[in-house]
Amino acid sequence: LPAESFEISEVAGLPVVLAAEEIDVANSGQFRQALLAAAALGPTIVVDLSRTEFCDSSGLSVLVRALRRARADGGELRLVVSTHAVRRIIAVTGVGTIFSIFPSLDQALASQPPELASSP
Amino acid sequence: MTCDTRQFPARRPTYASTIPARPAAPGKIAPQRKLAGMQPRGVFPGTGPGDQAGGRLSSGVASAPPTWLHGPDPGHVAFFYDSQRDYADVTGDFVRAGLDAGDPVMVAVPPANAEIISEYLGGQAEGAAFRDIPVFEDMTVLGRNPARIIAALYAFADKHPGQLLHYVGEPAWSSRTQSERAEVMWHEQLLNVAFDHERIRILCPYDAAGLEREVLVQAEGTHPVLMRNRHLEHSPEFSPHAGSLDDAPLTSPPAAVPLLTYRDDPRTAREFARRQAQAAGLTEPRLTDLVIAVGELAANTLRHTKSDGTIQVWADSGEVICEVRDHGYIRDALAGRRCPPADAAGGHGLWVVHQVCDLVEMRTGSRGTVFRLHMALPG
């Protein structure tokens, strides 16, 4: 897969966006388009950032907007985060508190929706 | 929570117009409390439980001057201390007055001085009525980059809506570099406009014996009220222009430092910064911090200007310095000093830069903007 692009697929019934190796103001528009396309497949979207070595605040803005849309549609946004740079910017901006974050794609896919997970 | 969007140049601080020249002695205070030789206790009155119900602001009460003292409202005070005893009595009393009133109190000072305040409060604790302890922050960490201090205060204010805040902040110490000292004084000036006057009481201890004379003089210019020998007075030197970074021009980068010009691809600026900083000795995880900061600045160049930016990196006495220049102009003097809400879809750029760097120098004007990012080298 080209490292600078965003790939959309469907895994275990969920739309998955595999993010580019670097996300910044130069390609955040493509990122937004990919998330919009994924949203057409289902309200809950998995964003796989595991190969992403850099993401700036414009990339985070795209994610925040996508989260708002997903919630409005009754879904959620699940992030797969495993690199230091992405963890760092998520921590510094405080957006880690609003996303569901997983260390691997498998765990993100296996996760229950929040309302099911919290019921006894 | 909303971002403060006050524009640069900062409007004249409210203090200048709201401090009564010499408050009249009020009727309700016992006259003997005004006598010389009074107890050191109660240097900062006006915040006792009787003055404010539950620490909530009722209109006009919180901004009332300390009526029994012959002096102005202690809104933003530079306190010049000359001994540990002096430090303990005045800061301790300020903190205790806030706690007794049930108000939130934050203390951001170097660790050794936090110890002095803790001991004072501990000594007062037996039989004392205070309900809580202050929030302590290690100023050598929080204020390593002075631009992070106001951000922490905004966060503290957001946790205590509608309450009068009491803040002890000691951002200057003798080992600060020249660049840091300039940023400290600009921070002190911004404190005058960052908050509404009624919202916060600020006491800034300055070590009169240990600090450079230049720092003490600048503190008189950036604080509307001064305190020496337990006496509060208007600062004759106070000016809303004191501490301006226009008076602290940046030195030129060393000769023959490589320069990269970037425009449409912030990645080239990031890669250059990583390569040069690594060669200068910077290691992970700080290398990634620098790359994150440069990425935000280069993205701003692309978003907000129509021309090129340049970047240079060099090492200088224990730190790596990265200079990013472009033709943008940043109007908001408080830009990057307030954390955008977690769900804000933007506005994080300069905030991120300030959080990940040890010091950020910014000079902005009609000819463009220069950022100098400082990262301490390991060891």
C-alpha cells in the first residue's frame, strides 16, 4: 500500500481506514475524504494509525470532526495507536479523553460498542 | 470553555484604572489594626469567610481593596523578599487567607520554596480553620517554558468557575538564561490582561538578594503593585509596555548554519529539523517533540501565509535551538497559552509548540514572525 495514502476497507463488518505514514496539513484533506467515505459504510469507524509516524494538529482536527459525525450517527470512532509520535500529540492536546484508543487493530475490532460494554 | 481571543497589542491592563490611589480607611475595621508594629498576620485581608459567602464572588466584594492597609489592591503583586522568614510569613499568609475563605489556591514555586510554604502552613494547621491545602506545582517544571504558566492558571480557573483564585507564582530564579528571563517578564505582563481583575489575586515572590538587578527592575515595571517590608504600594514604574519583547531582540544565528527554505511540504521542514537536531546531539523522546513543534509551525506557514518559510538548527550551551521564520503575523498575544477544549476541531497548533518545547521565543510584527524553539540537550 502506498505509504502516503489512506486506504478504506471493511473488516469484520466495520469500516477501517488505514492512515498514511505521515498526516499533516498537506494531506489532511485526503484524510477527511477517506473518513467521509468510511462513514458511508457504517456509523462506527476504526482508524488504524499503527503505521503513522507523524500526525499534526490538523490531522487531529479531522479525527475530532469525524468523531462528532460518528456520534451524531449513533456510532463511534476507534483509534489504533502504537507509535510514540502519535501517542505524544494525543497526550499533549488532551484529545485522548474523547476517543476510544486501542493498541492493535484486533483489539479495536473486538471491542464492544460502549453501551454494550458497560451493561452487566 | 472558550479561548481568550484578546488581541495584540494588549489593551491597557485594568489595574491602571481601577486601583484607587489611596483607599480610604473603612468604618468597619478596628482602627488599632492600622497601627505600626502590628502582627505580621493578616497582610492579605479581605478574603476572610466574613467577606465572601463560601468563597463565591458577590459583585464588588472580591475586588475591594485591603481596606485596613494603607496600600492598593493586591491584584498582581511583586513581592521582594529578603529572607526565608519574610518569604514564609508573606506567602504563607497569602495562601492561608485564601484557604480560610474557602477559595481555590495554587502555588507554583521552585521546590525548595514550596517546602517553606508547606512548613509555614503545617505550623499553622494546628487549630487553624483552613479546609484544604493549596495545589502545588513545581515551577521549575511547569514554568520551564514560562508560556505554560498562564495555561495552567486557565485550567485551574476552569476547574473553579466563579470563584476567586489565589495564586503564588515565582517564575524567576537566578540560573535562568537571558532568553528565559525575557520570556518570564513578558509572561508577567500578560498576566495583567489574561484574567479579569476580580477573578484572581496574584503574589509573585522575587528574591531581592539573589536575582539580577535587571530582573528586579523589570518586575517593578510589569507588576502594578509592589510589596517590600510588608508594605504594599503602587508601582511607580508599572507600564503596560514593560516586559515587551521588542526590548529583547534576538541575537543572530551563528554564521554558516545551514538554512532550509520550505513552502508546500511541511515534511521537508520536519525532516530537516530532525536531521540537524540529531546531529547537534538531541535524542529521543525530545527529538520527536521538536519535530512535532516544527511540524505545527511549518503547517501554519502553509495555512496562513502566501510565501516561503525558513528553518535553521544549531547547538548553543547545552541546548539545541531551532529557528523558524515566515511572513505571518500573530495578533493574539495570548495565542498558545490556553488549552483548546479536547473536542475543539482546531486551534491546537501553538499550544502544542509551547507544551513540547523547553522555551519558545516568538517575535512577530508586520515583517513576519520568528520562532526560536529551545530544547535542552541530554546530560
